Amino acid sequence: MKHKISDLRNLSKEELLQKEKTLKEDLFKLNQQRYSGRVDKPHMFSLAKRDLARIQTLLNEKKENTNG
């Protein structure tokens, strides 16, 4: 699940939005597992959140570059 920022920079805005959607779905499923009391890989929470933050940062950078 871990994505490098250099790999993500090469993706288009649409691809980043798709990855963001997928990560949000994964995080939702992990939270469902947390509340049902059966999380197999608790480290996946931090990985998903970190990747989501990377993608959102890149989306903001792309938005600023098109406005400037």
C-alpha cells in the first residue's frame, strides 16, 4: 500500500483522485474492522493515512500550479 512521493508525482490528477478514493475506501473498511474488534493488521491505519496525506498534498500542489 505504501506509495513513494516520487512515484505519485508522475501520475495525472485523475489517477491521484482515483487512488485517493481507493485509500478512503480502504480506511473505511479498516475502521469497520476496528469497531467489530477484529483488526488483522493495525499498522495499515497509519500507512493508509500517510498515503492519503501524500496524495492530498500533491493534489493541492497541482491546483496551485494551475491557478498561478
